[in-house]
Amino acid sequence: MTGPHDELLRGLRGGLIVSCQARPDDPLHGPEIMAAMAAAAEQAGAVGIRANGPADVAAIRRRTRLPIIGILKVAGPDGRTVITPDFASARAVCDAGAAIVALSAARIDRPDQAALAALIRRIRVELGAAVMADCATVAEGMGAAAAGADLVATTLSGYTPETADRPAPDLDLVRALATAQGRPVVAEGRIATPEQAAAALRAGAFAVVVGTAITNPRAIAARFVTALAAVSP
């Protein structure tokens, strides 16, 4: 890596980034609870936090020293949620304290490669932030790298129509991206166990993001309830 964000990115190498997010219908939804989650992740040894929205990012910034990957999820006219769709959303999370902006680089969300490159350039130059491109395919990752993204992530594999049948987690995509382009690859999406996180590093990931398996007690509890129901008399 050579560039203005080298030191920031080096601090993420080989480490765990914890995604501290909760949907509006989740009892844990709210900036202060997400900040507490982030503080717990820092105490555990995480190297970074991923957070949604300026309020959560600002609250987390007050509680931890870890670099924050900021996103802003916005519902599009077709009902699909797009991750950080425009410069205004990127500015909002940077102003709140994010050092890295993650955005969707999926073709379903960004059909115009030139527009993607222009957005990445504005974020890097005008906001001084690094950019992580959330992708679903090798082609999207290669396109995002060519467009100037600092990091390429597997976040959206399994969440776009063409990748709905991909395995969880998609370690094949991690491997393919690690060899197909020169940017660091972040493994993210449907990583449920420490063993899977370690396997992602072995597959060539630069760092690993885990969310639900760590910060969503409702989903974790539901797994136990389902397992017990299967054997309950």
C-alpha cells in the first residue's frame, strides 16, 4: 500500500472489525447502545468499527479510539437499501467522525462506473477519507479498485439478485478478489463463527468484518431457540 491512508489501513491488517448496527425495530437500536457495543469490541481487541448513520458514528467516536468505517443506508425508490449512495451521505458520516467511508459498488446500485469513480475521488480528496467498496462479485471488486477504492469488501455477496445462491460466507469471492486485483480485501458478510473469520484470513482477506454474530443478540438468541425447538418434546 502506498498512499495517504497507509497508516490507517495498516492498523486494520489481520484484525477484526466489528459492525455495530441495529435495525429500527431492534430493541438495541440507538446511538448510545451502539457506542457501548463498540466500546466492548475495543476492549476485546477489535481493530475497527463499522457503523451506520451520523448519530451512531458520533456516539461511537466519543466512546472509542478505533477507526470507524461509516456508512449511511438510504432506501431507494425501488425499496432497495443502498449503502452511502452519494457525496452528501459520505460527508455526513465523515463529519461525525468516520475515517473510512464504505459504499456500495454493486452494479445494481452503481451501473455508471464513471460516476462511481467520481464519487470515490471526491470522498478521498474533499473529505480526506479512505473508501471501502462493498461488492458482490469479482467484476465489481475489480471495477471498484480501478475506480480508486482503497479497500474492496465482499459485503454484498448473497444480497444481490445474481449472488443470492452464493455460500455463506463467500470465501471463494475472498480468494478470487485477493488474486484478481491489488487492493486489500476485506471479508464481510454472513460470517457466523470465529473459525469462519480465521478461514477468511487464510483465504487472503486483509481484515474481517463481523456484525450479527457479535452485535445482534436477538439473532443470536433466535439461533438457540430454533436449535432447542428442533429437539424439544
